Amino acid sequence: MGMYDESWCSSCGCSQPYSPDEVTCGACATEQSDMQSNKLIEYMKIHQISLQQDLEKLSEQMDALDPNCKDYAYLDIEYNWVSGQLTATHHLLSVGSDILGIQTEEK
């Protein structure tokens, strides 16, 4: 006590050089970063599935309408909007997975 030559990792408790701030060792920081990256990729996968389901629902609603009616035109705009979101999410998921070296299922 009173010595300023040693701190401890806040995750695993291993000895680290002194710091007045909270300390995390390299191994724990890497593990935390990997966990956060995996959570982000999993969220993006779930979001992609949700967008696909939204497109299917919009398509079903459009199929039930006359293509010349106003409601159909609004749904068509929304369909294109969600389709663009799906394309962007797919691209970001693909790039992020490649950067992190994570395999994703292609549909």
C-alpha cells in the first residue's frame, strides 16, 4: 500500500505497471474487443434477417393491391427503401466479417 509501482488488471487481476486509471491487460483487452466485435456481427445478422422479413411482408402487401393505386405506389417506395437498407447491411456485414476473419452464411 502506498506504493505506486503496480496496478492490477480490472478483469483478471494480473499485475500491470502502475496507472492512476483503471487498467486492463492486453489479453483481457483483446478478449473484450473480440467479444464486442462478435456481438456487432451477430446484431448485423439479426438486422439483416429482420429487413428480409420486412421485404417479404411488403411484397405480400403489394401483391394484394392494384399496381395502379396510390397505396401500391407508397409501398413500392418503402420496398425500395428497405431493399437499399438490406443491401447496405449485407455489404457492411460482409466487409466487417472479412476484416474480423469471421465466416458468415451466404443466402
